Amino acid sequence: MDNVIEASMKTSDIASRLGLETVTIRKYCLELEKQGFVFQRTDGKNRDFTSEDLHALSQMKHLIEVAKMNRVAAATVVVAGHRSSNDTGNEAPSVSVSVVKPDETRELEKLQRYLDQQDDLVRNVQDVNSAVISMKEMLAGFQQQLASVTEENRELKEVNRSKYTTEFLTVHRVKIKLREEAEALWQLEPDEKRLIKRWFRKSEENHIEKDRFIRNFVDTNFEKSLRTELDY
């Protein structure tokens, strides 16, 4: 089974399988080759891809699209993992400890820090989204309360306006009624009080005294008459 020759794939085949443009596949390959990854070129020009190459490109796509890494960082990680896998597969039986190059270790540590920072950023974004949603809900509640208070104020103003109008009309009606009563009582007063006698002409009504009489009568009886009117 190990001697079965694996069918090679072209750039278009890889692009179709990964759902990418062929130009994107070429850019991925160039970056991987810069990091030391080797693609077979049977005709000396075009790459012939194996399933291992497909796996490497799939990993690179995942790191770029999901982990939001740039092509250089993604290629570095893929090649580092590829080397580690090859080193493990080719390890001599007498060697029990794998040796990791310092540069690769630093790259992996850098990648881990990057991923940790990205996880923190995602959590922060989620927290901010939750806070925004909560604030929107609070704002909606405040707007509903404001609308309710505004409607209550409008109704209260209508009630107060109606009450003020009623009271004003009542006061006006009571004063008119008291003035009419005072007019009638004034006519019953003695002539000496009601009239001003002129020796050279007919006697005239004492308007000053009449106004004083009516005003005193209204002031004296207004509160009692108003209370009676409101109780009625």
C-alpha cells in the first residue's frame, strides 16, 4: 500500500477544493516556499500538488481566515509544523528527545501570544456587544417611561386647565350674583345715603357711595357664597 503512487493535482484543482482563486493559491505557495516549503515541479515550471501540499495550504487558509493572521505569519506556522512532523517521522530509533530549533520555538511562542491576544480581543468585543445591547434595552425602557410621563403630564395639564377654567367661571358667576344682590339692597337704602341733593337741580345718585356699598357687600359675602357654590 505504501508503494501506491499518489495522483498529483494542479493549481486549479487545489483552488477548487479550497474554494479560493488560483492567484491566491499561487501567493500562498510563494510565501510557503520563502519559508522553506518545497513543492514538486515535474516539468520544471508548474507545481504538482500532493495531498500533503493540499493539507498545508488548507492550514494556511484556516490561519488567515479564522485566526486573522497575515500570509507571512501563517506560512511560518505551517512550515514549522511541517518540519516538526517530518523530523518526528525521520527520527532515528535511538533518539528519544526531539530537538526544536530556537527560531521555530520563538515563532511558536509568538504565535501563541498572538492567538491569546486575539482570544482576549474577541472576549472584549463580546463584552462590549453585551454592554451595548444592555444599554439599548435600558434606553428603550427610559424612552417608554418618558413617553408615559409625558402622557401623564399632558393629561394632568388638561385636568388643571379644565379645573382652572371651571374655578374662574365660578368666581365670575358668584361675583356677578353678589353684585346683583348688592344692587337690589342698595335700592333699599335711605335716600339720604343713596342720593346727593343739589339745590340748583334734581337729586343725583351717589355713585361713589354706591360703588363702596357694592364692593363691601361682595368682599364680605364672597368666600361664603363661593364655598356654597362649589359644594353645590
